[in-house]
Amino acid sequence: MRIKKFTANNYADALEQVKRELGEEALIMSTRSIKPNTPLSVRNTASKVEITAAVEFKESPVAALEEDLQLEGDSGLDMKSLIFNLLSEKGQAQTLGLKSNQVETYSHLVRNGLDENLASKILKKTKGNSDENPEKEKLRVKNLMKKVIPFEGEITLRPDGPKLVAFVGPTGVGKTTTIAKVAADYAIRKNKKVALVSLDTYRLGAVDQLQIYGDIMQLPVEVAGGKQDFCDIVNRNRDKDLILIDTTGRSHRDQDYSRQLKEIFDAAGEVEVHLVLSVTSQEKLFSTTFQQFSPVGVDRVLFTKLDEGLSFGPLFNFSVRNRVPLSYFTIGQSVPEDLEIAAPDRVISLIFN
Ligand SMILES: Nc1nc2c(ncn2[C@@H]2O[C@H](COP(=O)(O)OP(=O)(O)O)[C@@H](O)[C@H]2O)c(=O)[nH]1
Ligand SMILES: [Mg+2]
């Protein structure tokens, strides 16, 4: 139940406010007129109306959850959470005030790497009757989880010139391989004009790898050493629909590298940045990498190696907490087939199966 006071010059206006903010179903609990507390000289100021209204909290659990998550951010490891971690999952669920039919789902989520805090928040928002069948309860949880996963799906092209998309992330996560898969999808399946650009001059051999893919698909591959180079390349490829940019994955501690990338991208125009993370990495690396690349401006997150992943909770934690929309998933080493458009349904089945 949410209770709120509304003040206006007249009853109709106050009621209007109530409806706007709390909806048609709001309950009016009390109404009173308030005399303004003004000096004698202006005593004839009209009095105001105050309405106290209430509403049941059954609306949008999604919005409420999103709001909560945004407020909370990353909670540090304090004494309370240390002790909490020592409890059994059942103990945790009880401590969190979850219903008996939710304990199983809670345990399942936590075992699959979902952040405990996040799992308990989701369960609290979906809390049904305690005598309800756990399967029904689970379905409600799945639905809410599905709704809070941000996703944008595949790359959308521009009507007026090439779309520039850069892939950034740690070494070895699968950036170059993924670029080859995406390039094949647009160039071969969708029949679009694609160019590949490598800012991958740091690691010896890295350009070769992209070159080989380019040769197989008969796509131009260009290598940019710096800002001017990059702008020239983009200008030369104005006729393309899509320019895919590969980058070196240097140490995730290298903030300078991110600033350098930002400068290069800014000079060339609008570049959509996809952060590439592997589900086989430690979850901690997700957040440090995200921080490293935040100066560049991360627009999307792309998870690789789902075929080798053991737990998918961290993928959910990352995208939901940071509100970065998912773009693609990769599910194996084969180019071009092991690529899929990321969808919330898929995330849910990864977590629940
Ligand atoms: N199992 C699996 N391996 C992948 C996947 N994507 C890429 N790889 C492999 O990961 C390794 C590193 O890939 P690469 O594209 O060079 O990574 P980069 O350093 O980020 O460019 C290669 O052996 C790829 O074949 C995937 O979805 N699943
Ligand atoms: Mg590479």
C-alpha cells in the first residue's frame, strides 16, 4: 500500500493529481481544506484542499524493481552480507522473508549465479499466495525476470550512410570471431555492403586473423593505426552499409587505451560500441571491463561462449544491474553459424535449465 497527500487549489484539481499519480484505482482516505498560514494583510487568499489517497501495490513490479536496482547499485561486502553468505540457501530465504514455496526457486537462482540480493528482490516482487503451487510461482518469477532484461537485438542499419559498430573487450573473449560471424550475416545473408576495420595493431597476428575472414567473404579489410587513418578509412567506405571495427583487447586496467579509443571514434562520427564478454570469465571481470571501457561509452553488451558456460546468473546480473542492452550471443567457434540474436527468453531458459 502506498499513501500520499496531494494539495491543490480546489478539490477537482487535487483529485486530478491523485488520478494522474496513483491511477484510477486510488482510494481517497480523507479530504480537508487547509487555511494558508499567511499574514493578516493577505488573509483573503483562498484556502487549499488536501486529499490523502492510497493505492495497492499491484502495479508494475517491473518498474518498481528497476527503480530499486538503480537505487541500490553494487552493494559492498560488509559484515552483514558475510554472515548472510554463511547461511544455507534455505536459511537465507527465510531471513529474507520469502515464502516457503519460493525457497526452491531462490536456491535455484543463487546456485546459477544470480546475485542473492537481486534474487530476493525479484522473489519479493512476485510474491503470491503461500499455498500457491511452486510451479506457478516460478512462472511468475520467470516472467518478471524476462521483463527486466534490457535487450536491443541485432545491429540496425542507418538509412543514410554506413553504420559504424566497434567491438571492445578483453583479449580472447571472441571479438574477432564474432565480427566475422556478424559480417557474414550482413554481407552474405542480408546482402549488405560490409567493410572490416582493424584497430588491432597491438597484437601481432591479430590483423591476419581478420584478413583471413575478410578474404573468405571477399570483404575489404583495412588497418587503422590512429585517428587520421581511421577517419580516412571511414570516408573511403561511405558507400558501405556496415563498418565493423575490431579492437585490441589490452589489459582491462589500461584506462588510457579507452580514452584513446574514444578520441578516435569521436573523430569519425557515431560509433555504436558493443562490449564483448565471455560467460566463461569470472564475474568480477565483467564489472572491471565495463569500468575500463566506460569512457568510450558502452552501448550494448554481447556475451560469447555460451556453449562453454556453466552458470548464466552473472550474465543476468550484469545486464540488469548496469542496464546495458544485450545484442548477440555466440554459441561456438564456427563461423558464421554460431551466432544468435540475444533474447530475454533465451536468458531465462539458460538460467532455469
Ligand atoms: N567455445 C567458443 N569459443 C569461441 C566462441 N567465440 C570465439 N571463440 C574462440 O575464442 C578464441 C578467441 O577468439 P578471438 O576472436 O580471437 O578473440 P579476441 O581476442 O577477442 O579477438 C578463439 O579460439 C575462438 O575460436 C564461442 O562462442 N564459443
Ligand atoms: Mg582479436
